[in-house]
Amino acid sequence: MLAVRLAIRRSAVQAAGDARRQLFSAVLTAPEPVRARLRGLTSEALVAKIAGLRTNAAWANVNVETATTVVCLQTWA
């Protein structure tokens, strides 16, 4: 029973790390206005900030890619 619990925990820790790395990679390839807002944050602060990002009319009008990136990041966070 203990071995199963340890295996599950190890798997959950690995999945959380993978998710953090994927989110960080997505931020690296995001347009500059998005990267500028997220620069210098720790991983926990990064997830919180991304979850709080909102698309605004200026982003949508200037660049559809930026607005779409913000929506995708929110989904992953």
C-alpha cells in the first residue's frame, strides 16, 4: 500500500513539474507585450499572474496572436 502511495505522489510531482515547464516554454514564445508582464516572476507567481490576465480590446485590435496567446495561457494555468 505504501509503495502505491509513493508511486502516485511521485507521478503527481512529476506532472506538476512538467506542467510548469510547459507553461514557462509557452511564455518564452509569447509575444513581447505578454512576456513583459510576466518577466521576472517565480513559478508560483507566474501561474497566479497568468490566471489573472485578461484579454483587453487593445490587444485584440492590435494583434490577434497576442489575445489568443493570453487565452491559451489562462487555459493552461
